[in-house]
Amino acid sequence: MLIVVRHGRTELNASGRLLGRLDPPLDDVGHRQAQAVASLLAGDGVDRVVSSPLARARSTAAAIASAASPDPQAPLDVQIDDRWIEVDYGELDGAPLADVPAATWAQWRSDPDFAPAGGESLAAVSVRVADACAELIEQAADTNVVVVSHVSPVKAAVCWALGVDTHVAWRTFVAPGSVTRINRGPGGPVLASFNERPVVDPGR
């Protein structure tokens, strides 16, 4: 199984800002989400953990790798793969969602090749994520491979599994700390589950 996880929450996520290549840590809720995902996946068995290079993904991946190991003192290795990094929002990185002009949202939704100034298009994200998924799906036929990534790459992986274009991504919601599962079927990839949300410890 290829298991694609969105990282836990950060303060910028919670405040409703675009978060691309900025690199804030998980907030308290995000750490609890990471632990909830780790507990969920430890019960399934995890054979390999891959992560985006950004800190919020690496922290979530570390929690999963630690919980998956039979020896708490020897967690699984986390392998970094730059293909799973978040989309680059360019000059819009960190901007409040409400401040993005309506015309920009409309162009983004209608044109997969659109990129903000200095940023990356969703079409480009789809190409790199499809390449990463195709590389992992063969191994995932016999083992559980966990990838910790971000909202846009997770959506791109879903589009890859379904064989649809990037417009479908705009009709999906991927929660922080959620789990999406992709199987290898006889005819190709199969979306087995989407946006699973483990029960998170509410904290104090």
C-alpha cells in the first residue's frame, strides 16, 4: 500500500495563510495530529517512510517512523525526497487566503500551467508527484510505504491514482494529519481511501 499523509498543522495553517516553501514547525495541535497518525499507521505496519524536506513533514514522518519501529530506540529511517515538497507559491507564499484576488483564484482553477510570480504551477507539481508515485507503487504492492507530504502533492497523488487531470484537485479537501491510501490493482493504481482523519488527543 502507498500511504500518503498530509503533515500536521502549523500556526500558518491555522491562521488561514498559503503555506508553500516557508518552513514553520508544527504547532501543538500539529504534534498531536502527527502522533495520532503514527498510532494509526503503527497498527497497520510500516515498512518504509519517505518525507518532503520541509520541517513540518519531517516532524510528522519522524513520529510515524518512531511508532512503527519495534525498537523505540531505533526508529525507521526517514528518506527525504524533494519531489514531495509543497508547491511553490512564489510571491504569494504566506499570504492570507482572503487577500488573494478573485481573478487570481479564477486563473489558478482554470489553468493548470498558471504559476504565481516566482512560483510553480500545479501542472509541474503533478509531473514530479506522478514520477514519485510510479516509482513507489511497485514496492507498495507488497509493503506499506508511507509518504509524508503537503496538500498539493497529496491532491496530485489522488489525481494520479484516479487518472484524472488537475482540475479535480480543486474539488477535494485534504485535512492536516490525514491519510490517503493507494493500492496497486491489476489495471493500475486504485484509490483505496481518502482523507482519513485519525482521532486526535484534544490536549489540555
